[in-house]
Amino acid sequence: MTKPIPTSRDLSFPAALFTVFLCVLFGANAVAIKISLAGLGTFTTAAIRFSISSVAVFLWAWTRQQPFAIGRDKIPAMLTVSILFTAQLSLFYVGLSKTNASRGTLISNLQPFFTLFLAHLFIPSDRITPRKVIGILMGFSGVASVFMEKQGSSSDFHNGDLLMLCATFLWAISAVYVKRIIQAFRPFQLVFYPIVFSVPVFFAEALLWDPKMVVFVDANIVCAVLFQSLVAAAFGFVAWNSLLKRYGTVALHSFLFIMPISGVMLGGIVLNEPITFKILLALALIVAGMLTIHYRPGRRIWPFFLYRG
């Protein structure tokens, strides 16, 4: 029996607080990756992270008696998702190794805008409205401000930014493709199998291209890897999908603007990265673009403490 698609409704006050908390965690992920890259190779970090994540997601699915089997006719679609996932994360990790966490966070948050544009072309039910056009233009203007930022940057930074932009575009392609095939799979399958597929690829990339797979390991690096693996990936996946099932997509997407704010602020506080006027301008434009796209007249979106459960 097919489960009914959840309808969107206002979050309760505790659920709103928890959603804010999750968005802060997701925004902090780039900071955790930068910390781990200080002692581990680029692809080694990805390989270790997703090895741990795959075990955690497997245990979650197994304890909840989720079905792992997929039909042979679905293998090509799953393989496509897995290849896109691995390519996107490979570019993401290399790009982030060459730029700041705050810049990387802002560029990666261009994904919803890319997704809207691609969905308009390839998913008939997802059309771009004039309001969405305004939001998309704000988002792209914000990322343009990142690329115009010169303070503390170098040619290596700009190469990293371009790689992050390519990774974000691949992420959007993957998101649109998943929208087209999601009804054929369990949601956890579209997370678990791409992760499992990516692990041997990341280890192979680490052996081929990481100058040193492990430079040094300390408590900060261990905590950063565990945060990426267990908190941002495994726990984040389970928690976000639980909220999604109960409240629907629209209610949760109203909070996505918190992710870039979290990434930029934590990049400055934890990593002492420069937060310049252009970075703040980029942040303001991207957040404004997200709010413009996801705003629904008559819905209480901000401030979250006005929600009533």
C-alpha cells in the first residue's frame, strides 16, 4: 500500500526550534570539513566520513526493518544517482580544500536556485513564477559578490570557488533527477546506496591523489570527522526525514536560510575566516532570495518563536 504524501502544515514550537537546530548543524558541516582537512587528505576525509555514515544509516534502516532490496529495473537509476553523488562530493571536497568554509557555504547554498531553474526545464509541475525569478536573481547576485571578494583570497581560492560552483550545479542536477525517480524508491535507499557506492571511489582517489592520506590526527580532527559522519549525515538524515514526513516540504524549506548564516558565522568564529562587507552582502542576498522563493502569504515563517504548537 502506497503511503500518502504528507501535507505541509505549521510546525509546533518545539519542532520549529529543532528545525532551526538542524539547519545550524547542516551549516556547520563545511567548518567541520575544513578542520578535518588540516590533518587528513582531501579524499581520505570523504572516504572515512562516508564509511562511518554508511554503517550508521545501515543500522538505522535495519533496526527500523526498512527494505534494502531494489528491483533490477531500478539499478540504472540508482547507479546514475550514485555517480552524480560521488562526482559532486569529489568536487566539493577538493573545492573546499582550496577556499574558506564561509565562501564554500555561500556558494553551495546556490543549489536551491539551480534546482528551481533545472526543475522548470525538466519537471512540468515545477514552474518558475515571477517571484521565484526575483529570488533566483538575488541568489546569483549573492554568489557574484563572493567571486568579487578579493580580501584574503588568491588564485587558489578562486579555483576552489569554481570547483564548489561546479559541485553545486551537479548537486542540483542530482536533486532534479531524484525528484523524477523518488516514487520508485524508499527515501533512505537514495541516501544509503550512493554512500556505499562512493566509499571505494573515495579511497581510490585518496590513494591516487592525496599527497598524504593522514598527516596527523588529534581530538579536533576526530570530533570533526564524527560530526560530519554521525551528526550532519546520519542523525541529520533521520531527523530531517522524520520532520519532512510529519510537516511536509514547504514548512521545512522556510528555514533553509539559516544554513548559510550558520556556515558564515561559524567560519568566522571557529576558523577566524574574514567576514568582509562583500561576504555579508552575499549572505544577505542569498538569504533574501531563499525567503522570497519560499515565502507563502498568510504563513508564519519568521520569527520562529511566533509558532504555536
